[in-house]
Amino acid sequence: MGPYPLFFCRDWSRLSDDLLALAPDLVSVVLVTDPFLDIDSGSLNHCFNRVVRFKEHYVVDLDQSPEFFVKASHRVSARRALRKVDVCVCERPSERLDVWLELFANLSRRHDIRGLRAFSRRAFETQLRIPGLVMFEATVDGDAVGLDLWYVQGEVAYGHLAAFSPLGYEVGASYATKWTMLEYFADRVGWLDLGGGAGLADAKADGLARFKAGWSTGTRPVYLCGRILQPGAYEDLARVNGGCDTGYFPAYRHGELA
């Protein structure tokens, strides 16, 4: 797999050569592109065997004021939440690791997050030390009820993960952190990537998609791209796991992750 959750590349014209160099060690590579990628799906076909328009990511053009584009009900919920919730930017996110793990455990229970998506403590230790991380902390009477994680790269801030305690959900802390996030980034970057809906399908009607749509000014597509580096080994592995025509890439992991 490529880096989670998005793949970035300085020079896409040279990516094909880089992928070929991996062939002695890897059977296949799969990745999801940056929604702000300045390349079309036709050009991606020169690098990959499979290119699928995967999801629409909800994005924000920060040239506009939140008062004009944020959904009215979201604005009301944010104002209500901010009367109870204080939100600040954490100066040293790595020091909030234990708080984050507790909140993420609650998120995992609510949404049955397991396997690769659950991450390990070590993974989160690394993530919280990555340069460009901005962490928003929501508190009620001094106690943490939510954390919202963003990564800044160039002119874009990318939403990574957000998790809240039971009290955080009760007081609408997610609305408070999102409104504060919009204000914080307004004069720091040009765009925000709120991400897409939940799961593998691009379901615009799911609750997470509706929530993100209410904060956005539009959408941009991301593409799921797969490259077979060792065709013989790929076919052998896929045959054991249901064949190559599963519609899932890589086919040999269909039973495990689909």
C-alpha cells in the first residue's frame, strides 16, 4: 500500500520509473491520490494498471467567509457548542498522546474500527510528531472532550482524524472544533481538505458525508490507483483468494479487507 491516507508526489512524470524499481521486492502497489493533484485520470493510466474515481473529497476555498458557505444548521450548532466548549491549538501534540488514545478508543467502539484502520500506539506516536500537524483540543471545564488533527502541506490543510468523548458528542464539540479550525486556517492556507464519506463506497447520504458537506465550498475527486509489479505472482496470489475478477485491488486481499 502507499502512504495513508493520501499519496503525494513532487514529479508525477517520473513516478512510473520509481514504481518499476520496486518490482524485485513488491507484487503490487495501491494508493489514493491527493485531491489537489494537478493531473487527470488519463495521465495516471500511464503509471497504473487500474485507475478508479474513488471518492469525492469535500474541500473549502478559504477565500470565502464561513458565514456565507457553512450550512445554516452547522453555524447554529457551532455557536451553541462554543458556549460550552473551549477550543485551543495544542503547542506540543505529542504530549497529548494518551488523551488521543483514549478518545480514539471511544471512536473505535462507536464505529467498530478494527484491523489496519485502528492503528497502534506506535503509529500514533509517529503521527503526532510529524511536522505540519495542527491539533485542536476541545475542553469542557478544563477536561478534554475532543481532539481534531490536521496536516498542513503547502497551501492546503488536510483533515486527518477527529475523536471525541461521550460528553464531547453530547455538547457538539465537533462543531466547535470545526468552526475554530476554519478561523485558524483562514489566513494561513488557501484550501482545506475535509476528506470523503465513510467506508469504501462514495455514499453522499451517510452521516459523515453530510456533516462534511455542510462545511465545504465544493468537492474534488480522488483516484484509487493500482500497479501490478509482478504479474505472475499477482495471478497466483489472486487465484488462491478468489481470482482476479473480484473488482477489488489488489484482488488477492479481497477476502481480507473488502
